[in-house]
Amino acid sequence: MSAPRNASQFDDIHLAEAASLFSALGSEQRLLVLRTLLRAGPKGLSIGELGNRTGITGATLTHHMKTLAAVDVVKQEKQGRSVICIAADYDTLQGQLTALLDECCADCTDEACTPEHHCHEAPITDQEARHD
């Protein structure tokens, strides 16, 4: 048995940031807003179009946008008379998810468990290996 890999990129600061992010994403409506903006691409959507696509309008949509903006995953920009909503920081989402997933099996003492092959993954069968 090997010793646990105690080194961690997911320190207390990352933990607090991740908790805030996942708390903000802890609503079906906010996830729908974020997903809709991610799908819209870098040009974003007007607040009206975002409301039309999600079915969330008015004060409720404003509340959800403020919550998501507080964790830097969306932003709003004024363009003339319109407010454009944009998925602001894909790297924030990617970074937090990657840091959390990198913790997988960090303390596992099973020698077969490595960062590249986690012990909870299903083993590759001979039949699957032949299809590669």
C-alpha cells in the first residue's frame, strides 16, 4: 500500500470559493439561466431574450442574475438601451470543477489508484480493450 497523496490544490481558499459557486448554482432556475447563456455564446442575450428563453422574467430573473454575477459566472453590460447578459467566466467554472475533481482519490492507499486511473472507475474489460 502506498501513502496518501496529501498535496492539494484545493486549499481553504478554493474551498470557500467553490462553496460560494456551488451555492449560487444550487437552483434549477439559476442553472437554467447559466446554461442558456453558455449556449448563447460570447455575444450573450438581451435580458428580454434571456427571459423568453428561460421563462424567468422580471424581479426573479434580476435576482438570479445578481446571484450568479456575485460569483463571477455571468455579467451584464449596457449596450444602448439594452442590457446584455453574458456567461462571464468559463474558466472560473472549469477551474473550480477541475480543482474539485483533482481531489479524487488523493488519500487513497490502494496502489492501483493513481491520478490517471481512480480506483472507483470500472476496470476495462478484455472485450472493451479489443475495440480500441
